[in-house]
Amino acid sequence: MNRSSKYFPLEYIVECKPGRQPFFEVIAAFNADCVANHYANECRVANPGNEYRVLTRRGRKFQQTYTA
């Protein structure tokens, strides 16, 4: 994700990969890791067929830090 993204100022991004879809989509962004992880867990419980992950900004790039 590059610096022109509207999510760049936020440190943690939650992404979702629905059922058979081959890619992840951004669904939320937060400034606190515990909030992002909790949100991903709540989404997973509500939609067990989907895959969720949390990305953390590391400099100019985002790196996966949590999988729900």
C-alpha cells in the first residue's frame, strides 16, 4: 500500500477475504493494535467462512501481523 492511500495515516489495517475470492479487501483501519485484532476476531465469529488479517505499517509498507 503506498502513501497516497487513504489508510496510510492509520497504523493497523483489517482485511477480509470472503469465501472463494482470491484476494483480500480492506474493511477497516485503526490506530490501536488491540482494537484491530478484536475487530478481526469479531468479524471472524460473525462470518466464519471468511478469512481476516491485520496489517501493521512498517515505514512505508504494511506487514501482516495477525490472522483471525
